[in-house]
Amino acid sequence: MKWMIGCLSLALVSLFVSLNYAAEEIKVGDDAPDFEMVGSDGKTYKLSDFKGKQAVVVAWYPRAFTGGCTKECESFKKEGASIREYNVAYFTASCDPADKNKAFAESLSVDYPILSDPDGSVATKYGIFNAERKAAARWTFYVGENGKILHIDKTVKTTSHGSDVAAKLGELGVAKKK
């Protein structure tokens, strides 16, 4: 009987872990999982549309209209000119519905699109979706023009993230715009 309870407990723990972070963690050098998400500007963005043209940065945050997420998005807005010196498309993203991210973007007057992944399917592909919280982890993915993961920032500093992204683009050798 104890053996069966132990096995059942182990199975439940395994199920819980797999539900919270369903995809295997991706690494630097891996192909970035393709995505299609609606931006706060109403346009649909696909990672594959940038392949061979631009690097891409996607900075995931857990929830719109919260303290840290607000600071992070404001930092991106403040440092937008520095980021735009590079040949890069950049976004923030969350698992909030598109209408909530649109309202969030408007409230901050951001000058870049905030992407929405309301069912968590893209965050799951990137290994950062927490099903229990229905939110993504605060990680930033840098994708090269070739579609490969260049860097993953798992220790985002919300207030300086915009300048940190611009600096990292330089460190990674992303080309500056001509």
C-alpha cells in the first residue's frame, strides 16, 4: 500500500512539473521556436517574417499593469532610440489578452508593439509558461537573423532592461543600422 501511495505521489509531482513548464528548455544555439502573436498595434507578428532580415528580441513579462512589468516596458520606451540603432525588431510579450496589452501599451505610450500569447502556447514553446499562474517567466530571448537563439536573459532588471538590451545587442555583434 505504501508503495502505491509513493508511486502515485511521484506521478502527481511529475504531472505538476510537466503542466507548469511543459516544453524542454531551449538553449543558446537552438532554432528559436516560430511564433505568431498579435501586437498592441493590431498587427500580427511572426518570427519567421524576420529570418534573414533582422535580429529579434522578445522580452517576456508576467502581467500587464503590475509594478515590475510597467517599469520594464517604460525602460524599453526610454531606451528605444538606443535599441533601434541595431538591425533588430524588438517586443515585450505576455500571456495577457490582446485587448489588455493594447490598453497597457496605450497607458504607457510605448513606441513598440507588446505581443499577446493569451493561451500560453508560445510561452510553452519557449519553456517559460507557468500553467498554474497562467503567466510567462520574465526572460528575454535574443534571436539572430539566422533564427538561432543568441542569448537568453533569465535575470532581467526591470528598471534598466532597455539599456541592458541595447548593450547586449552590441556584445552579441548584432549589426547596427546603416
